[in-house]
Amino acid sequence: MILFIGDGMGVSTVTASRIFKGQTEKMAFGEEVELYMDTFPYTGTAKTYCSDLQVADSACSTTAYSCGVKSNVRTIGVTSNVLYQNCTASMQKENRVESVLAWAQIQGMSTGIVTTTAITDASPAGSYAHVANRNWENDDEIVKHGLDPATCDDIAEQLILRSPGKGINVILGGGRQHFMKTTSQDPENPVLLGRRKDGQDLLSEWGRHKTKNSKYITSRDELLALHPETTDFLLGLFAHGDLEYVDKQLEANDPSLAEMTDIAIKILSKNSNGFFLFVEGGKIDHAHHGNNAQRALAETLELDKAIQLADNLTCDEDTLIVISSDHSHLMTIAGDFPTNTSILGFTGNTDTPDGLPVTTLSYINGPGYREPEGESCSRHNISNDNVTDINYKQISSYYRDSATHAGEDVLVFAKGPWAHLFIGINDQTFIAHAMKHAAFNRNVNNQATKISTRGTVGLISFFLLTQFEF
């Protein structure tokens, strides 16, 4: 089983990325092209709200699609009984929920996590951590919030020393700082130091508990030189923080999402019991927060390449692949313009009340806001802006340091065994329960044309009883 998450990949992002791909490939229009994810035979949507918030963050949403339970904003791997910052409640067993990854390990499957963000970031942490604050990535962050890290386990510590984290076979992403002592220098940039003040060297701890067929790596070069056939456990932390955007990866010696996915599948697929792999395109979200639309689209296409590679490396008869998003973003595609209008450019409209141009893509809020000009406070004139520059920030309607998320449903794509379960409009929690059903029924005849009514009803009953654990 493979779960792909495009962080912040709302419907408008999927559409704009499809057009961007077509125009980059010099198609007749651009709009007619397909993303690889578009070819998946089963599609639906997922409702993304938190227990206490109408518009989700990546913490409550990862708890939903990874664990099958609605939680409060900024909390991970716990029920809605745990409020933000409530350390005591988060440590109580009855308030903790298990993930698809944990269920897969129970079934004897190999497991892996791949992301372009820090491996301790909210989305990947949903597979292994239980915290009342998504920012508790290291012990120092817990101290900063006035709590005792000896009482609350931070996310990095849970990944290395607790189950199911310590049993994960492949861990690839960024975030070295959260595993290193404050006296330890970063291997790529010695000026940067670790964040841990508890004296733990979690990187050494990881190696100490693994077999001889384990390897810790820090660069793209090391990843590409790796021999999957002789590697059973792999920890690859390629950056002090997050990995670079795709246009900067080679310079930083960071691997692409497809390269990490490739190695992960080749290691995990050696297990005859199967595997579960979580893959996140996390930089889509980062670009959207900065109103940097072109990078958001480029990162979406990188995710699509990883999806195609994964599908080519696996078999539809025995591998369920699910694609979705944690939440949407505020990017819009608006205007009256002909097909093949540049998705990154001006709409060409001349009927605006002030006669000033507008771009095809824009945001509701964020750092791309421009102050009105002159005594008349007229709209900022962007006609001389280089709107196709990869660093360009699209116009937003009002200013925020970081653009907020959007609350509409997100798409779900699926293929492989039990993929037919992912159709229609479902709560985001349904993703976890349907994947658990697939993991526990791997040997059942599950062709879409031979759906067992009894099995489907059983799954739906289970889902209705467990999706809301308030």
C-alpha cells in the first residue's frame, strides 16, 4: 500500500498544475493534458475539517487520514479529548490512536516514510507520533512552551525510540536539527547546530538499535549509490530543515521525491508480507503559503512523477495506491480568457473597472498583497511585473505573512486492490479505515466487478462507529 499526500494540493492546484504541464510541454492548448494521477480509475473527495476548526491544518488532517479519527487543530495522533498543548492528556493511552503504518506493522509488513519537508513535520508525524502540539519536534520546543520534555515525548524522540517509529524500515526527508545535540555541527553546513538540549544523539541511537544492514545517509549522492538489495533499514536526512524546492535540489545535493520513492519501494518490496509507504509532496504547501504559485505547481508535478514511478514499480493486482491532500489552499483560477492563456501570466482582460491587468492565478490572502498607489489609492499596477519568474508572488487580496489554508473538500484518487472503496464524498477519516481494511484483507478476491456486499457493509459499519471519537 502506498499513500501519497500533496500537502495543500487543492482542486485548483491540481487543475493549474495540469495546465502548467500541458503548456510546458507545448501542447496545443495545455488544458487538454492529463496528470498521471488523473488516470487512476477510482476518484472521490474528502472532507477536511478538524474537530474544533472549520479549515484544517496539517496536524488534525494527518490524524484523520493516517489514523481515522478527527482531532483538534495542531494536535497529532490523539483523539479530540486532547486539547492543544495538553501534555498530560496526550500521554494517556486511551487518548492515543494508531495509524495505518502501525496497523501495517502488526500485519508483518515493512513500512516507510518519504517527504520533502522535515521528517518530524506534521504530515509524516501522523504515522508514528502522538503530541498535543505539532511544533514539539524536539525537546527544546517543549521547554519553550513551558512544559517538561521528560514528561512529554517530542516527535523526533518518538520516531527513533518509540513504536511504531523505531520499527520503520525507510525514513527519508529533512530535519536533521531535531535529532542532533546542540553541540553537534550539521554535516553539510558546520555553522548550523543541533536543537536537542537533553543530551541525546538520536542519530547514533537509531544506528545502535538496527541490524548490520542499516545505513544513515545525508546526501543525494549517497542515496543514488545505495544498494537496496542489501539494505533493510535506511535513515536519510538530507537537510538541516526542509529539503529545497525542486529548482534548487541539485545545487543543495537533495534528492527528488521520485528518487526517494524509488529507493523506498525497492527496499520495502523485499518483504513477502508486503509494505506500507507514506509519501508526501510537502513543498506544495510551503509555496502556497508564500503566494509562490509557480513553485507550487512545479512541486505538484514532482509529486505526479513520483506517483507514476511508484505505479510502474508495483503491480495493480497486489498494490493499493491512494492519492489525496491534507487540505486545500486559497489559490484561484479566475477571469474570462481563451484557452492556452498562460496559467502563470496575465489574463488579457481589458474590461477591469480600473483598466489594470490581472493574472490568471491569485490568492485571497498572503504576502503577495500590494499596497494601493498614489493619492487615489488605485490598485497596484502589475503590468511591468515579471510574472513568469519562479520567485514571483502572485497578488493577494489582503496581507498576511503567510497565506492561510482553504476549507473545501480535496480530491482522492485510487487504484489497485480495494480501490473501489474510495469513490464518492467521504470524511477524510475514511481513507485510514479503508486502507486498514485493505491491509487486513490482502488475500481476499477484491476485483471491482466482484465486490462483496457483506465485506463492504462491514467496513462501512466499522467506519461509522469510529470516525468520530469525541
